[in-house]
Amino acid sequence: MKTKTFLSIKVLTLFSFIFLLNSCTDLDEVFLDEIPGNTVSDPAGSLAAAYDRLGDGTFVDHGAIFAMQEYTTDEAILPTRGSDWGDGGKWRDMHEFTWSSSNAIIVGNWDLLTNGITRCITAIESAEKSSITEKKLFSAEAKALLAFYTYTTLDLYGQAPYKDPMDPKADLQILKADTQIDKLITDVEALIPDLADIGTQRTYHGRFTKQAAYGFLATMYLNRAVFKDRYNTSSNFNFNEPALSGGGTDMDRVIYYTSLLIDSGKFSLESDYFKNFARDNDNGKELIFAISQKIDYIRNGSNSFAYVCMERNQRTSAANRGTNAACTTPEFYATWDGNHDDPRFEQHYQYADGTWFMNDGTDVSVPATDIVPKSANLPWFHFNRGIQAGLQYGPILLASGSLEMVGNRIKVSPLYMEKSTGTRMNFTPSLTFSDPTKSVFAQNEINQGARVFKYEFDPEGGNGNSNVDIPLFRLGGIYAMRAEAYFRKGNTGSAMDDLNKLRTSRKRESLFGNAAGKALTSLDSQQLYKELGFELYWELQRRPQSIRFGKYDLAGTAKAASQPFRRIFPIPQTVIDQKVFQQNQGYN
């Protein structure tokens, strides 16, 4: 239930919660000459602040880590759409690979991640100096979170700051990805005895447990070769380097840690794939480590991943709409050719009276019996989920401020673009830019692009708020990682077994007889790359995947072929100007 308070240990009052957030050092200053975070006497509160950074924009907003991990790949693009989404070119920079060290997304995400590092350092200090019974547990969680923020910073920027939490006079250290990855792995492995098993010591998927550590370690081992050899011009990474512990190779350790999760009996695959991203997914069977969101009118969850693709005239209620921003690319849409019947591609919504929303021009109306939670009795319209392409249909907002009705039902009509009223809402899989090198649409072209409705749009509390927990590690992704590790070891049969487990465990809606996904009969690296996209699209995984598979540097829609130095982003110029960090290769 979403009534869980953070940590499930103590209730933070509104006053103390705000105080804790404001009392953490603002890392716009990069804490170069600062004690890393103000000492917080309450270990639970300081740990809460460290966790809060995950969900306060960083991993839940399309303009934060998502923009760097997804808009730079074939899965997502945010074009300039006529008069909208210009914003100084920051969105186009991501997909066109024209970013500089002053790009607002690059600067903003550095600040978010390094602020997370600072909050963790504060939480470690607070726990270590305390005498509470949860001292070891809180310290281990804070250290694991520190490793997670640091890993993400090294993944994106190649460098990260660090200060010893127990020595306020310690010098700032500049960590480098190629050398720090091994230290991160050994540090997290050492934390496992002090972390809780999920479901014990009042833990759940919103906290860093042993199981979260297993998922994190598998991720680090899977990407270790890239961290060590980021600029390899041929993308010929050594994935089978000897592992740091346990014997075998990096891929053996991926298999070991993913198998611990798969064989634990604590998690199971959802037959309805989209339940993983639904408004009520807080009890999701696949969630291992997720950002727990709730609309609590203190720190409301983010609706960004659902809101960003939906068009402004697509309305879940009279009080809600989308924003017509992001879409997927023709390249990624084409990977699904021959697989549109995969249960992960699309799902139609069925109302309680049996009405299906077909979105094909045959719909006349849907029942108005679903009501937006905590609203003034507003009827709730449900759009279909998954990847949406072609002509779009739905309710129309009348001048009176209510949805158009047919009797006591919501009328379904052809939809037109809000800011180009003569343009039919047709989400074309193709993107036809007048200049193929620039992702810019004229006003009458703003309909273009197949949209991703993977995360359920939560209409409660306005367009921006959501109860959907955002997965960071979930069982489907664990199977995908193990499949890749098997494949890289040459064990194609076991890799295909894991991918087929994902495919056949998912079921289509009853409109299609609850048909299971179809099994693969062969597997090569190209199909494996597609399969990772089918399972994990829009989950902040595509950039690391595309680098591992040698796809990141290739030309694509509104993107020329790029050089290996673009595999990491520049250190923000504001940080370089402080003359402590040196700029990354290629950005001088």
C-alpha cells in the first residue's frame, strides 16, 4: 500500500521532512571546499533525504537521467515541435549528439547526482555516529546508495567526487570510472551481510536490500568492461575478463547474481507486463528495487514518463492532459516488425462493463463509471498502453470544461492536435524532418512520432503527480541481463531459454484470448539487442545497452555517426571553472 512512510520506521512530519531536504548541502557548489552535508542528528531522517534524491526528479523525470540514457538512443527523441520544446536546443542536443559542457540537462543532472552523493555521505556519518539499534543496517543502506549514485555519475560523466564521511577535513577525491568500478563492486559485495533481506526488518522494494545489491552487482559486472575501456574504437570490449571475486569471469558473476534473484522465490514475472508500470504497482511481483512514489501532498510522485508522450488533446479527465513532447524513433519502431502481437508492444483497455477501447475509429463511447481518485467526481478515460501509432481517438473537452458525453457515457471522437487544430492526431512511426540532421518539425508536423504509453497516466492530483513506482531493478530486467551474460559466454541455448521465459510468461489481454508471447527459435547478437529493447524500453537502460553492443556511435534519425568520446558526457563547465576536475577527452 502507498500508505508506507519512508523506511516504515518513523513518521516524518511535514516540518521535519522539509527541514531535512533543505539542510543538505546544495551540490550546485560541488562541495569542493565544503564539509559534505550538514550533520543531521537523526539517522532515519538523513537516510530518508538520501533516498528522496532518487525520486525528487533524478530517476523519475524525463528531463533528468532519462534524457541522457534514453534521448541519446534509438528508443526516444524529443524534437522541437513547432513553437514547443525549443528550450535553447537542450533536447535536440541529446539526440543529435551536439551537447556541450554548458547544456542544461548535463549541468542539471550533475547537480542532482552529486547532491545524492552528498546526502549519502551525510547519512553514513549520521548512522556511524549514532547508537541506534539499526546502525549497521542504516549505514549499509547509505553506503549502497552512495555506490549507486557514484556508479551512475561515473557511467554518465566518467568522473565523480567523493569525501570521506568520517573525516570532515578530508580532501576531495576525484574518482575515475576505469579504476573505481572495481572498488565499487568490492565495496557493495562487502555490504551484503549488513543489508536486510527484502521483506525483513521492515524493508520493501523502496529500500536497498540484499536483493537490490544483487541486481546492482550484476549491472556493474555487465558494464565493467565498458568502464575500463570506454574509448575502444571498435567496441570490442573484454566482457570475459577474470572477475574480482568468486572465480570465473565478469559474465559468470552476472549469471551468479541474477540467478540468486531468479531462484530466490521472492519474485515472479507478471503475466500482464504493464502491471509493472501501473498506478497500483506498489505490490508488484517483479519489483526488486524501485522508487516508491505516492501522491501524499508532501512530496508527490512524478507522472513525467506517462505525461511526456501524450498529446495535449489526449485527456484522461477534464482536468488532465498530455504535453506532446517525446516519441520513439523509426529505427526502434522497426525492431518490432513481426512482433506487434508481443504482449509487451501494446495493450487495449477494457472497462468494467466489458467495453474495449479499440482506438481504431470504431469506438463510439465508453462508460463514465471510472472516477478520478480524490476528484470532484470527474470521469476517468483510459488510453491504451504500450507503443501507440496511427490515428488517435478519445474524449473531447468542451468549452464548458467537461468531457463530451453521449447520454451518461464518455463520447469517443477523432482527435486533432491542440496547437495545430487542422492537423489530425496521427502518430506516424516515421519522422520527416525538413533538414534530416535537425530534429525540428513545422507547426503542422507536430503530430509525428509513435508514442510510448508504457507507464500508466495517473490522473490524481494533476498532470504532474503519480502513484506509479518506478522500477530500477525488476525481475524482467534480471532475466535479460542473465541472457546477455550467457550469450557473451557462448551459451546461446541458455540465453534463448531466458528470453523465451520472458516472451512466453507475458500474456495478451482477453481481447486476444490471453495469448502468450511467441518463443524464439534462433538467436544472434542483433536479435538479442532487440530483445533487450522489447523488455526494457524506456527504463533508463538503452544507452548502456547500445554502448555494449556497439550501436551508440552509429548514425540514425537526426544523428550523424559519432566518435567514442561521446560515450560519456562532459563535466559541466561551471565545475571545470573551479579548477579541480579536468575535462573529459574530446570536450576541451
